[in-house]
Amino acid sequence: MKSLIATICILGIVGLIIGTMVSAATEATVTATVTVQNIAVSVSDGIVAYGTLGQNSTKGTHSGDLNDLQTATNDGNVTEDFNIKGIVSTDWTLGATAAENVYVHQFCTATCTTPPTNYTVLTTSYATLAAGIASAGNQTFDLYINTPNSSTAFTQQNVNVTVQAVASS
């Protein structure tokens, strides 16, 4: 009987030790955060009024002409690349050379005072306007238009320019 009681006591002590070891635990926390990527661009002033121009005439936003510099701003929270493109208007095609019902629209980001020097012809596909623009950073640019050398349309044409922002790679 003494042996049975001793065995029960030893098993009880071992069980108590094992139970204590099994139920003991520690914890550590991994601090994790996340921010949703926001890609956004704005253009200010965002309005260019070339006015009424003759056939095969030019006008620009550069100083000494309209003096209407445009500014694309990274309104997102990541570094962005800016792209730019033109459009086909209601009655005019966008092209590289003025022709009948074909107009030319160009952009410039540096030394833009003597168009078309340093200007890039816009197409209906995106071209790079600027790369690696930090959040809240911006890129200024000028625009320059050459109306068709002859036109069958004498109504106002919307010759909008689109600036696109994409995450910089």
C-alpha cells in the first residue's frame, strides 16, 4: 500500500510538472501595417484657349505667346511616371505634319521658348511626359498647336490632351 501511495504521489508530481510545462507559453507580436497605393494626377491650370487661328497657323503656351504653362502634379502616395497623348477632334486628324484636316499638337518640358525646337509631336498613343515624379512633385510643360493647312471645318475643335499617371517601376 505504501508503494502504491508513493507511486501515485510521484505520478501526481510528474503530472503536475508536465502540466505546468505544457501550459506555459509566451507571445510576441509582429507589428504589421499596410497602405493602399494611390495613383493620381492633376493638371493645373488645365485649360488652354488657343483662340481663333487661321489655316496652317501656330500658337503655343510658352512665354512670349499665350504664357500658359501647364503643371502636372503627383497627387498620389507613390512615385509616378506621367504619360501624355492627344486626340482626334470631331473634324481633324492628329498628325505629325499639318495637312488638309490634319493638325499637329506638340509638348515640351524644357527650353520651350522657340517652338517647335525641343517639342515632341503628340499622337493618340501615350508618350512619356516625365518619369520618377515623387508624391506631391510635379512636371511643367508647354503645348504648341499647328492648325491644318486647309480645313473643311470652321467650328471650334476640341483638341484635348490627356495626362496619365502610372506607378513608377
